Amino acid sequence: MLQGWVIVLASFLYLGILFAIAWYADRRADVGRSLIANPVVYALSLGVYCTTWTFYGSVGRAAASGIGFLPIYLGPTLLFALAGFILHKMIRVAKTNRITSIADFVASRYGKSQLLGGLVTVIAVVGVIPYIALQLKAVSNSFAILASYPEIIMPATAGAVPLLQDSALYVAMILAAFTILFGTRHLDATERHEGMVAAIAVESVVKLVAFLAVGIFVVWGMHDGVGDIFAQAATVPEVARRLATADSPAAYGTWGTLIFLSLFASLLLPRQFQIAVVENVDASHLSRAVWMFPLYLFLINLFVLPVALAGMLHFPGGAVDADTFVLTLPMARQQEALALFVYIGGLSAATGMVIVETIALSTMVCNDLVMPLLLRLPMLGLAAHADLSGLLLEIRRWAIVIILGLGYLYFRVAGEAYALVSIGLISFAAVAQFAPVVIGGLFWKGGTRDGALAGLAAGFVLWVYTLLLPSFAKSGWLPDGFIAHGLFGIELLRPQHLFGLTGLDEITHCLVWSLLANLGAYIGVSLQRVPNVREARQATLFVGGAEAAGIPGWHSTAGVGDLLPLAGRFLGLARAQEAFARHAQQRGLRGITELPADARLVSFAETLLAGAIGSASARVMVASVVKEEPLGIDEVMNILDEASQVRAYTRELEQKSRELTRATAELREANARLRELDRMKDDFISTVTHELRTPLTSIRAFSEMLQEDPKIDLAQRTRFVGIIVSETVRLSRLINQILDLAKLESGRAEWTVAAVDVAEVIHEAAESLTVLFAEKHVTLEFDGCEAGLIVLADRDRLMQVMVNLLSNALKFVPAGSGRVTVGADGTANEVRVRVVDNGPGIQVQDQEVIFDKFHQGAATTDVLTDKPQGTGLGLPISRQIIEYFNGRLWVESTPGAGAGFVFTLPRQAGDNGKVPQGDTVPGGGRGHKLPGGNS
Amino acid sequence: MIRSRLTAQRLAFLFLLGCFFFNYPLLSVFNRGGDFFGLPPLYAWLMGSWLALIAQMAWVVESRSD
Amino acid sequence: MSYRILIVDDEPNIVISLEYLMKKEGFQIAVATDGEAALQQASSFLPDLILLDIMMPKKSGFEVCQALRANPALAAVKIIMLTAKGRETEVAKGLALGADAYITKPFSTKDLVVQIKSLLG
């Protein structure tokens, strides 16, 4: 019944069903009702980790080393225990940066470096090709074994079969066709393949059910349960050894190494990254996968050891390859349907792996290897090409074909030398080289592009030398002399015992050296310099922290007019327009045309393009339409230290605000002062006007009367002319004093400063007023006023003050009984002069006001019946003069008991400082008024 | 939810526990002959502790999600 | 008939000139040299017209004017304000308080006489 055509038909039927599922899921996704937006689907799709290596190889490894197959599944379990720290962060970073592959992730992290993306791609392709070869080998072997039913014949080695009769070639071709159908039907900006994920989830179910079916059949169909198998195994010494693992340090070391290796492989293998990170619909699905994916691994491994033991018991002597026990045990019991189901399960495991792996690799090859090269070749003129989306798909299709071709080539050349598990481990060791740059890049901001390049290169070279080349040599493809004797016959360079390191298996040996070199170069070279602008920016985006949110990706702008055609060339115009419209909608705008030409739009366009051609190429393409202004070192500092910068700005702002408030208050105060000054000036001018007009009024009135009436009698006429003369004198005096005051106040007065004897000035002033005192019958007395009271002053100005004070006093004392006393004495520091009268005195509230300009009238009329004569400028002028010489002038008075005007001047060093004695000068006679005012 | 720091830390604790369970020296304790309810002790220990760990992980993430 | 005129000013020389001028025109004259005296004189002398200075001790011309206008017995008296401060606001203030005319110092004696006559006539 199991003729070749039945198997082929079943295979195609199965693949057809898978494709139908994928097609349906894509359709659902297009109408926005995703089939895969479900945590269970996500967890199941992660089962792509389990390939034919698991399906067939685990049993083989269990037959060879007992429980030793298990670490490969314990590692991923432990990885998912760290999901909250690693996977969750990777998904978040990948989503915000539209990361399309592991190469894109690394390139983007280290400053969007095309070189780095290319290196990761090369390592991934070279590293994973053996793994793809493994799938081809498994599928073609399982087909050959099943086709020979009911005989159980191990297939001939691949090299012995002519090329065109090699089923593995046809398997490779069919898988390539299906992968192209699944993965490159259209170009999606997000680089997500909903249909593929749905198909992978179904495949995971199929292979799990198939394996469990075999397990149940073997344990309960062929034996009486697990206990029975173990009991039987214990009786056969050769089998019993597999019940425990080798109890040596090296064995435990290998065990630990494998856990560690598989932990990283389940994260860093291109297909794992694709499914776990790129195809992730919603980061919250991760929490279900945290336990569901390990549970899947647990279930698929549950029967591995029992099946392996049963196979060994059933096919003693090693005639049947342990890798085929899953298939050959049902065949041996003529379970055709189960055998076919197992074959489909194996096919499932192989196709799932190949499809996802090659799609991931082809994306990397296209975005990080081919496109950057093509875009740099000016002769192709691609940079100016109108629509590149077709070219992108074409490149990916060819990449898929070439990758599978290389896989087949490896299978032909090296595949036969190794068991399935060993081939897989070579790939695991290759992708483990990504671990330092990926994990370091997520948590360490100091990593640089140079460090990443150095680390990856060093690790890759050592991997090639210690693992890949020996695998070629063991296949006879290379002379194997260098394995035994070292390169150039140097013992220390033996690839599997490098620098004399022995006692380790080849995988552990490779990992020790390659990861040591990788990590050392990555950290060592990174520490050679601080990250540059772009690296620092990307580091902040990836490593994160609170400050990552506000970092601008671009420092310049470009409009929709530039960016939309650019995106259209890679995505197709319709898709690009749709994406731009969505972006506009998200920003609350009505349409594409309203999108402002800002940095956010540029970042959006770059991210959109990154989804199609990878971040590094996207950056180059966007840069071609946007002339980015270079970031200055200041901005680098901003980015590196955003948070503290903001704090500093806030502080500065607060300070500025406080200064502003203070300045405003000062301005307001100054303004008020100016207003007050303006008002005072207004009042002053108004008062001056009044003072000038008053004498003018008399002069004009009397002049007109004299002019009009010539018949005025002589006595009248003489009186009128006298008034005119005295008013004219008053007017002149007023004008002089105003000018004087103006000079004093503006500081333009001329001073002749010299040592002056105050007593001399007092006597001289008194002398000049003797006549006036005599006229009013006022007594003038001296108290002290001895010579030798020397001050530094202008003698004439000091005289002006003395005359003013004396005439003031004279004005206010009653005629006849009036008495004015002038006193002068000195202390060590100053000379003090007093002019005391027995006049009416000055009210307390007026004692300061009288020193204001024109403040005569109202202030003193309470105690005066007559309006005092004078300009009201004498005291202000006197005070200005005294203060100019650093002295003080004030009044001491009790109303009704006279007033005393006092001034002090700083004493000039060198005078005798004698105590003055009393002196009296009598006054008498009559005369006209003197200059000065009572104020 | 994994986003919760407490959940992430509980899971990380289980990671450390798993590293201890699945490695030397604990493995050497079980790596011997004899049987444990008809199973080899090492096999029983690894499958048992693995399942227990998965159950713990499920409890940690699922008990938080509602 | 002879009109009675009250002269209110604190400048003696201006009072002398006004007194002479008014007497020459045949008016009866009374003099006050401050605001309070002006109000007393106004009640007792009952002038037909008051020549009122603004800048005075005790009570300003404005206050006197206001008090006069508040007294119904003196409501009919004509008031001419005299001021040496020529600011617009003061002219307006004087007129608003009920002055009949406003003359700025220094004034033309002829204009003053004409103004007085027109107010009385």
C-alpha cells in the first residue's frame, strides 16, 4: 500500500492543505480579522524550534547518550523564564523600530550599520545552511525508508546516489517552491507573514500529535507501559548504560554547555527571531507562551527515551539507524497508517523549519546584503528607479533558491558524516555568536559598531576553524591532516584542541574559544572609544530607560512630496499611500496632504521603509531625499544625558523666570519713580510759572496804569514805580535762584574748594546783614565762633548758606524783641553751626517739608498772618550746598519757641579744635529785604 | 502580564531555580542506578522538575493576568 | 449806582494795583488776603463781583468758589478767577466750580475792566 506515489501524493496533499490554511489566514488578515492574533497560535508557532532534528534526531541522540538529548529543550524553557527581561524587551524594541530580522536588529542597534548587517547575514547563512541540509537529509531518508516498506532498508549514502535520482534534490526544490509561495507573494511593510504563521502553528500540532502517537504506540502498543520498557532495558547491558548519563566533569560540562547553547539558539536562530519577535502580533501574547511553549517541548520529549530504548531492544546490533526509530518501529509492526502519519509529522517538522528559516534568511540577504550593494552601484541606477518593490521580491525569491541550493550542496558534501543532532549543533554554535552583540546591545549602552564587528568576526572565524572546517574534513571534502596535526603542522593550532585545550567535546570546545574571543573583542574594541552620535542614539533606543521616548530620529525635515514617492518605489504606491494615510489619521489629520514636513514624518517614512528593506538601507534611502543636518556634539550630550539636561533646563528656566519677575518689579518701581519724577517736574514747572507770573502781574498792572493815566499824582507815581522796581528785583532773584538750583541739581555747578575757616565766614555774613538787623531792631549774638574751625568747602557757597539762614531768621523774628543767635563749635570730626531765633517756630510736620522747593506758603501760614516773602528756594539750595560737602542741614524747633537751623560739615584735619567762646554783635536800623527765604 | 516587574522577577527566580535543577551538582545526586517507581532516577527527576517548573511559570504569569 | 467788588489776593502789590484800578472805575471796594477772610467779606460786604486768586493761604480760590456757590444768598455773585497757573485743567476746574470768567496773570488791565463791566452790565 505504501507505494512511492502514495507517499508523494500524501506529501503534496499535506503541503496543499498547509498552503490553503496560509492563504485563508492571509485573506483574513487582509480584511483585518487576524487568525493568528491569539496567544495560543503564537505559542504553537514557536514550536518551529522543533525540527526533524527533534522529530527523528532526539531519539537517535537518546540511543547514543541516554538523557543527553534533553538539554536542547531545557535551554529554551529557561529562556522563557527570562522572557520578562529579554524577549519582552526585544519585541518592544523591534516593534518600535520595525526590525525585520536578527541582522537588522544588530545593524540597527549599532548605528544602522550596513556592514554589520551584512556580516550578521553572512554568519547566519553560513551557520544555518548545515541545519537546512539536516532537514533535507531527514525528509529524503524518511521518504526512502518508507518507500521501501515492508522491508526496512537504510538508504544509501547521499554521495553514492546520482544527482538526478537523489530524492533530497527534489525535496529541496519542492520546499523552495513552497517557501516562495508562502513568503514572497507580496511585500509587506511590516515584513510579517500571517499565513505562514498560521501554517506553522498547524504544523506544530501535526508533528506533536504524530510523535505522541508513535510514543503511545510504542509504550502501550508494543510494551506494557513505560515501566516495562525501562525494566527490559535494564536487563540488556548495552541498553542499560543509556539509563544514566556519563558521570564525569566533562559530561556535566557538555550538559551545561548544551543548555546554555540552546537557550541562545532558541532566541537567535533566524527562524526563532522571525517567529518570536518579528511575527509577534501583540507583546502580551508572550505571557501565555512563557509556559505553553516549554510545555510543548516537554510533551514532544516525553516519549523520546522510551522510544529510543524500545528501538534499541527491537533492532539490536545497530543495523537500523537510531535516527529512524520513530519511523521504523511502526513499520516493523506493519502499522502503515501510523508510519505514514509519522512521515507526515517529519515532513511537517522539516517544512516548517525550512520555510521560516529561508524566509528569514532571504529577508536578511535581500535587505542587508544585496540591496545595500545594488543601491551603491551607480551603474545600475537603482537609487533613481521608480518602483523597486518587484525587484525586492525577485531578490528574495532567488535568495530562497540559493539558500536551499547551498543546503543541498552541504548535504551532498558533508551530510553523511554526522548524525542529525551534531549537524544541528554546528548551527547552534554559529548563531550563539550573536549572543554578545544582541544581549549586550539590549543592556549595555557602551557597545559600538566596531566592537560588534570585531566580536562577530572573531567568533565567526573561530567557529569556522574549530567546527565547520573539521566537519568538512571528516566528510573527506578537505584533507583531514590539519585536524590531527594542526594547521601547518603546529600542534597548538589543532582545530579541535586549540592551544592544547583538551577534554572537551567539539561543541563545548568551539564555544569556549569562539565566545571568549567574541566577547573579548566586542567589549575590548567597544571600549576603545565612546559611542558616536548615531550609536549613542540607537543605544538609547534599544537599552531604553525613561529618556528614550523623546529622542528625535532625524534632525531635519522632508515633505510628503519627497517621502511618499520614495516609499512607493519599495512598497508600491498604493501600499505606501495607504500607510501614509494611516499615519495622517493617527496624527489627527484629515489626509496625506495635511502632513507637515517635520522630523516625525521623516522618522515614520524611515520606519516604514525599514520594514521593507531593513533599517540600514532605509536610512540610506531616506538620507538621499533628506539632507540631514549633522548632529553637533552638544546634541550628542543632550541625547546621552537627556534627563539631566531637562532638569538643568528646568532649573535655568526657573531662575530666568525669577530674574524676570525681579526685573519686572524693578521696572515697575523705576516706572513709578519716573512717573513721580515727571509729576514732580510738572509741579515744579507749574510752581515756577506761578512764582514768575506773580511779580510780572504787578509790574504789568502798574506799568499799564502809569501809561494810561499820565495825570496820576507824583506820590502815587513814585509809589508805583517803587513797586515795579522791587518786583523786578524779586523776579531777577527768582530767576537767578532757579538757575542756581538747576546747576546744583544737575551737578554742573562750579566749585572752588579750599580750606575755609567757618568762624570767618559767619562773621562776614553777619557783617553784610548788620544794616538789616539794625533796621528791624533785632539782636544778633554769637556763641563760640572762634577762629580755627577749618572745613573743606567753597567759601562763597558757604557764605550763601550763612546769609540765607541769617536772613531767614531775621524774617521770622518779631521786630524790636527779635533775637538771633549764631553758634559754632567743633568736635574731633565735624564743625557744627547753629542759627537760633525766637520767632514763631515750625510745626513738626513741616520741619522736613520746608526743605522742598517752593514749599513756603501753606506750610507756615498757620503761624503767620502775612504771607512770608521769598522764593521758597533758599533752604533747598542751602541743603544742596551743605550736602555737597558731606554735611547735613536740618531744623530743630518747638512751635511757639523759635527755630534753630543747624548744619554740620566734616572737620578738616590740622585745625586747632579750640573750644569757642561767646560773642555778641548788636544790630539796628532799617533796610530792604535780603535774598533767601524761610522756605 | 510580563510587563509587571514583579512577574518578571518571579520568572527570573524560576530561571535561577531551573539552572540549579538542571545542572551539576544536583544532577549527580540522581545520576545513579536503581529505580524510582519503575523509572531511572535521573529521568524521573528531570522530567518531574521540568514539569513542575513549567507549572510554576504558568502559575506566575496566569495568576497575574486576571 | 455803584457795584461792589471784592478783591481776594495774597500778593500785596497785586491788591494795590487792583484796588487802584477798580476805584478809578467807580466801584466800591473790599479786600481779603486769604480764603477765609474772603468768605467772611463776601457775607458781610455782599459784593456784586469777586476777583478771586487761586493760590492763597488757608483756603484756595477753588474752595472759596465752591463755598460761595453753595450759599444761596450769594448765588448771584459774579466770580472772576485770577491765576498765575495757566494750565488747562485749572481753567476747566474753575469754570466747573461755578466761576463766570477766568483770567490768567499777568493780565491786561484794560481787558480786565472790560470783562468786569460785561459781567456786571
